[in-house]
Amino acid sequence: MKPGAICRRPSRRYLAVAACALIVAALALLSACASPSATTITIVADGEERVFSTTAATVNQALKEAGVALGALDRVSPPSWTAIAPGLRIVVVRVTEEMLTQTQPIPYARKIIHDEALPAGEHRLIQAGKEGVEELTYRIVREDGVEVSRNLVKRATAVAPVDEILVVGSKGSLPPVAFKGTIAYISSRNAWIMRENSEGRRPLTSEGDLDRQVFSLSRDGKLLLYSRANPKGDDPVFNSLWVITTTVKGESPSPLGIDNVLWADWSPAGDAIAFSTGERAAGIPGWKARNDLWIARAPTFTPTQVLSPTANIFYPWWGTTYVWAPDGTKLAYANAGEVGVVDVSAGARKRLVQFAPFDSQSTWVWVPGVSWSPDSRFLATVVHGYAGTGIPEESPLFDLWILSADGAMVVPVARDVGMWANPAWSPWTDEPETQNVILFGVAENPTHSQLSLYELHIMDRDGSNRRKIFPPPGERGVDTVETAWSPDGQAAALVFQGDLYLLDPASGQVQQLTADGNSSHVRWAK
């Protein structure tokens, strides 16, 4: 206080206000220090039920206060964010999950091969069956220790089963039929051969693993080229090429070291093979084609690329087929939308005809069959037709055309033959009846040729002198048109109801060659 200042007493109003402020502060301090009232709840967990007093605001806080820890899968009722209320009942369900792998046997299958080289009634076990092992992985969920669900999440083959293969003799069930040359065919996924007489038919393989992608008999009938399937679905190799001599009994096949082949065939001279490749793919058909072309020459069979892979075609994943010209200088090619010629020396494609690809509305793709004339100047093929109305890809029309290899002539010679007509040009012959003629199928129901039965017809290359040669009147047609001309052009072999038959085109006479019911992929050479 400064000298001379006057000292005054505080007013009563001021003292009253100060006293009120002190009282309010004291009450606030007492309120902050006092404990909130506890709420009684019930907690059920880990097989126990206990009454618990808590001051927590939510279920989650109450569980923490009670020392109840929750696992990642545990379930709480009511939900953890629920506000605490007197008498609230909290239930904790302990949830656990376990992966359990169990094994179970995979039964083996029994394959029966009808061997017409064995006497009728004779049985031979050529491979004992063995069960496989399958691993089943389950996801098991338990609540409070009680299993509430078990779901299969993985199924895998740990050990593949081994099929039992039993050979059943059927020799003598058919009279012998003589013919010229060598006939090869597939039966029960094995390669078979007969030479000069049907009575001498015998198997070349017994493993039952031909995948039918490649089956080619050399022109002299001495070597058979075929593909074997690789059963391991997780292996990038889905098949491999093999060759076996047909002239020596008991000869072992030899691998060529060429894998993943979708098409292959001997050259006319028999000194090389041409082939096209793919790669394994998930789903149907199990491969993805590269649409390439290679030639491998004997004896080393070292591949040389003729055409690079391409996807610039319709349905490229299905692939391209090829056919050697008799002169060995070129190949015909066919895919879902075109037919053309490949010059081997130049390594170049030349398109001859293009058409709308057929929409099968399924997982398969139609590719036309192609056959060369004996002089390598013309091709016979099926072309997907179009009447001018509707969607071209859905047209049911398929016609037989003749194409010149130089592209100068493209002529339809037979209408509405069906998609599986598979024309086959006869080789050179001195007989007028079979001189330069074409054997082909004709659908009995051409507007639904996909599932139709087929008749067999022959005609001259210009479409004249057409006549039906199979089946006989009143008999059933063939399911698939699989034929092979004899080297001298005097006869043809065909597949009918799973067996091979010899057909004389001139007279229409038919003789049965096999009786196993599983014959297909007939080939005929010298």
C-alpha cells in the first residue's frame, strides 16, 4: 500500500459471492472423489456362471473388469457394445476352429481288354490292381468344446490307384478275312495290328494309356507313331510321343522325347514326322493349343520349327490339324474357321477357304476333315455353310468342297453332308470303280448332323457318279465316319458300332474284322 492510501473494508455483497464460489468448488471436489454406484450382472463363461458387481459402462468393459479374455472367434451375447443394466446376463461362447486331414482308400478300377489273339474264354492278369490314397481336409468348428460343423475344404490324391488289367480271349469268334497290307487300330486304349489276315491281329501295347491324339502308321506299315497320356494332372506334360516297330513281336516302344503333342503324322517318305503342340490347361479339353508346326527327321528326330505359334484364328485354344500331301512338299491345315496349305520349305500358310466357325454352344470345337488327292493338286474338305438368314455361326449347313492347292478353284460338290462327313480321297488305282473317287459320310439328318447317324457314299472328284455304299438297306448308319482306304484302292476299312469292317466299294460287300466292341482310329498301309 502506498503511503497516504486509504484502507477500505470489503463490502458485504462481495463476501457473499466469494462464499458461494467456495461452496460450489467444494461440492464439485467431493463429487469427483466419490465412487459411482456398482451394477450387479451375471457372466456365463468357460462353464461357470457368476454374479458380478461392476461399474463398467459396456459389456466389453465389464468382461475386461471381470478378467474374461476373448478369443478371435469367440461369440458374446449381448454384443460387446451393449450398455450395462441391472440384472444383465452376459454369455460368452468359446469358438475354436481346427483343420483335420484324414485319409481314405481309392478303389482301383478293373479294365478288361478283349484280346482276339487269345483263345475264347482264356483270362490273363497283366497288371494287378492297387488301391490309391486320398487325403480329405476338413474345417471343424467347436463351440464350448462341442463340434457344431465339419466342412470338406480340400480333396487331394496322395497316391493314385493302379488299375487292374485283365485280358479276356475272344479268338475264333469271327472267320478270318484276308486283305492286302497292314491295318492298325486302337482298342481299349491300346495299339493293335493285323497284317494280311484278320486272324493274326495282335496288340502292340498293353498299358492302356493311348490318349488318341496321335495314331499314325508309316506308309510302309513298319512303324507306328502314337501318343501316351500322362495321368499326373499337376504335371505340365500331358502326353508324349512314342514309336514302335510293327514287324517284330515283343518289340518295346521307344520315346521320341517330344511332349505335349496335339497332332502328328509320318511324312509320306517315312523319314520324318510333322507335329503340333499345346500346353496343359485347366478345364475341358485339358490343353491350350499353340497352333505351331514342327518337323523332326529320323533318326534323331530333332525338331525344326516350320510355323510359329499363333492365336490369330477362331477358337485358338482348340488347335489346328494338318494333313501331309502325298508328294511330301506341303501340308493342308484346318481350324475352326478356315482351310489352307502350308509350304514346308517356305514355312508359310496360304488360306484357300474361310467360313464362319460353328457355335457348338459347348466346350468342343468343330474342325473340318481334309483329304488330299493322289496327285497333291486338290483337297476335299467340309465347309460350314450359310443360307443367308439367321446367325452364320449357328447355321446347321455343312457342304463338301473341292479346293485346288494353288487357290485357283474352290467348288462345292455335295450339299448338306453334315459336319462329320470326313472325306477320304482314294489312292491311285487301275480299277475304274475306285479310280480317283472320294469316300465320305452323309448325315441322315443334315440339319442336326452333330448327333446324326451317317451313311457312306462315294463319288468322282467332280461330284458325279455319287452312290451310297453303306449301310445295306434297312441297316443302321455309322455313329462316326472313320474310314481308311487300302493302299491299292480296292477296299476300305470302316468303324461300325465299335468294330472294324472291310468294305468293297464296288460291290458293297462287308466283312467283319474285329469283335471287341472297342475298335477305333483305323489306319491302313502297305
